[in-house]
Amino acid sequence: MKKWLIVLLLLAIQTAHATVEETRLGPESEWDLEASEIGSVWPSVPHMVGELSVSIEMSGPKSGHDVHYATPGKAMEYVVAVENSGCYEVEAKLTVVPKNCKPSWFGWTEETVTVPAGGVGTETLTVTPDMSAPPGDYDFQIMATALNTKSGSAIAGFRLQNYDYVSETSISGTGQFTMNKDVRSMNTGVKSNKDIYFSGSVDTLMKNEYLVEKAKGGNPTFQECDAVDNYVAQNSGDTLMGTETVRSSLVFGGVGARVHESYNLQEMEYELQQIDLHHTGLNRRAEFQTADNFTGYMAIDARQTIPGQRSTREREEFLGTFEIQRRLIFKETPTPSFGCFDGSCFNFAKPSI
């Protein structure tokens, strides 16, 4: 009897031990379930290995507080720089946020630039407000993003000035025409005159003029843009003939410069010509540049006269078949003028006339 009791007691102990073991090796405990659930819903945060910084600067020299002035239809060039503070090279995606600009004004709205570790990557962006854009302040933003890298952005802006005068002419075809343009602005000292006679055939002949009487920043007070593409005299007596003169009057605030052209051509493969008159700010100048390929006669007479200080004159005449490139810059910068009274001297800044 005692043996049976011992056997039953041993069986009971083994059953209890098996139950405990089965409980521990069975389904997860409440604590294990909670820990598992927390791990499954916790957000996965990528490890950032660097940061991007963006800067936007207008191309060209920086002078004065009004360098960010612009005019409709004229392209501005910006340099977008992206700095990478991380330890790995990244492919940064640049995105333009137009804000109050039109997306069509931008040369691109998305671009990719390679930025080395600890280095800088750059991309050029052109912005061209259309001719119908009203004057005022405009802003745009550029964002830079890259994989596992903190993004960056920067904002740039410009102030749009309106034109006081615009004349745009573009002609193509065969036949005859005459053109006369005469612009005089006593407020700025600008005088421009064109008398042109055309007979023959041309793919494109363009004569554009723009005037901003109170130009600021890098805007020219007066700008002339001319172009010719493939003019040909088809019959005897056909010609592209004209005289063109641009003056920057010293008396009315200009720089005392004059450029006069005369020509009588039988053929002109191309012409690209621009004249800029800057009559505001410290960088006052008249700039003439042209590139031409032609057959016939052409004369260019340019001069500047500042009484008591400077007098220059250049003249070229061509008769035959030529390809020429010509550039002229006439400058007139303000210089100090000293005056003394009763033992005290004063510096009066005025133009060196």
C-alpha cells in the first residue's frame, strides 16, 4: 500500500512539473505580446548622415543696394550652390518653388546636381520674366533634397521695372521696305535714329529698342538689339542700305558718346549687334558690340568727348567681303571735387565733366 502511495505521489509531482513547463514554453505572455506590439508599430526613422545648405546668388559683380532690379523679357542668371556637410557624396535634387513668379520664367524647375562629401555643387538657373509681367517684387524658392540627408532651401527675389518705351520689329520675306525710328529722351540724354531701305530677300531682320528712364541696378537706360539672318540681293539694284546713330548726350546726363553706322550691302550672312547706354549709378557707360559677316560697304564711326578731360574717336570702313567683331566701351565715372572755404575743405562728389 505504501508503495502505491509513493508511486501516485511521484506521478502527481511529474504532472505538475509538466504543466509548469508547458505553460512557460507555450503562447507568449502578456508582457511579451505588449513588447512585440510596441516594436511593430514604432515608426522607422532613417538615419540622417548629412545636411544640405542652399544659396542663390545673381551672376556678375555685386555693387549697390539695387543690383536685383530687372526688366520684362530680359534673362537674369543665378548660380545655385548646394553645400553637403555629410561624409558621403549625394545626388541632390533641386526643385524650384515659383511663389509669385510663373513657372515658365525658369530655365528649369527640377534639376539634379552631384555634391561631394563636405563640398559644394553648383547649377546655373536663368529667370526670364515675360513681357506682360507687371512691375513689382517677385520671389522664388529652391529646395534641395537627397536620400538620408537633411534637406535645405533658400529664397531669392528681384524687383521688376517697367519700360517707358518698347519698339520691337522682326521682318522676313522678299520685296522692299523702309524703316525709320527716332527716339529722343531729354530726361536721360538718349538720342537714337534709324533710316533703313531694304530690297531683296531675308530670313530674319530684327530691330528692337528699349528705354527705362529711371533705370536701376544693372538695367540699361537704353538698349538696342539688332540681328540679321541671311540677307541676299536677288536682283540688280537690290540693297540693304541705312544709317543708324545712337547718342549719349553729356549735357542731359549721358556720357558724351556717339556711335554712327552707315552701310550699303549686297549680302549679309548674319549680324548680331547690341548697344547699351547706362546713365545711372556709378558704372555709367556706353557699350557697343557687333559681329557681322557681309559683302558690300560698311563704316563705323564712334567717339566720346568730355570737355577738358577726354576726347576719343575711332572709325573703320569696309568695302568687300568681311567677317568682323567689334566692341567699344566709353565710360564716365564720378570723381571727387574738392572745395575749400575759410580754412575748411569739403569733398563734393560730382561727375568729372
